[in-house]
Amino acid sequence: MTELDFALDVKSIADDGEIEGLAVGYGNMDHGGDIVAPGAIAASILGRKSLPMLLFHDHKRPVGVWHAFNEMPDGLLVKGKFDDTADGREAKARARSGSLGGLSMGFKTLKHRFEGKARHLLEVALHEISLVTIPMNDRTRIISVKDILDSGGVPSVREFEGFLRDAGGFSKSTAAQLASACKPHLRGEPEAKAIDELQEFLTALRG
């Protein structure tokens, strides 16, 4: 079984353990050189009622189940629920705090093609979706920047860089330069505090 990280911007993690989010994996290359093509998962989720929610791809550590799947133009909308077990409650708490930073799907490649060094996954058999700490894919993150801004918080440098690329449409190099310039005012710099100018900039981008 192969593993591949992909994006999930959580819409909600409810107190009862329900989790919903958008798994954005289409057209985005991870650090391993893989790109999931639109529709690659379609046949695998057709008529599917559930999919294991694991922790770190450990089949001995199930933490819940994914029970609803809706393929969107840019990825896969999934809904699931954490188990009411020690591992399930721990995973939910760590996902909400952000210490579990992304998702990774366990799958078998059925069809693929190479374009240069990139491997395009045309059809895969999806076996499970795991919560992971550090995703290979830059877009993979449990807590989205939009959620952070809506709650009045300040994103980290990496989160802000990804936000500039995804929502602002900036190139990777430009987004990195902008995020680096704002570094003293972003989360992860303990000696710095957010300033009014940065908050106005974030609000303008969010709007």
C-alpha cells in the first residue's frame, strides 16, 4: 500500500466527534512528485459507505470512520466521526489543537503516467485516510488559515504562505517572500505580537 498526503481544510470538528472537510488533492504535486488527477478516486468511492480513519497509517490504531464522500472539482469532501475511545478522543483533541497537521491517504495505484519527474495518478484504490503530524503536501493541513482568521487568531509562517498561494493566487516564490516579510508578526515568533497593519492585510486578503 502506498501513502500520499493531501489537503483537508476542516469545516468543523464538533464536540460529538463529527468532522467535515475538503480533501484538496487534485493537480497539486507533493514533495514525493505525485499528482492526483481529477477523478482518480471516483471509482474507489462509488457506493462506498465507510472508510477507516487511522492514526499514522497504523492499522492497530483506528480513531474513527469516514462515512460520507462527495467528489468536488478540486478534491474530495469527506465527513467522518471520531470513535469514543482513548485513541479517538486523543486524535480529536490533537486535530483541534493543530498538532496533527494533515491527512494522508493509503491507496493502491491502478493507473498512472509520468510527465517529466511527476507521476500523475489516474486511478487509485483508496484503502484508508490517516491523520498525520507533518504532511508531505504543502497544502495539507487540518486547521485552515481561514478558520484561524475567523477566530481572531494569527497563522504561522507556513500557513500564511500557503494561504497566499491558495487564496491570493501568488506564485510560490512571491508567497514565500511576503510570508517571510511578515514573519515577526506571525505565530511561531514568541517575541513578536500581531500589529494592526498585519491584521488589516489579513482581513483584506480574507475578504
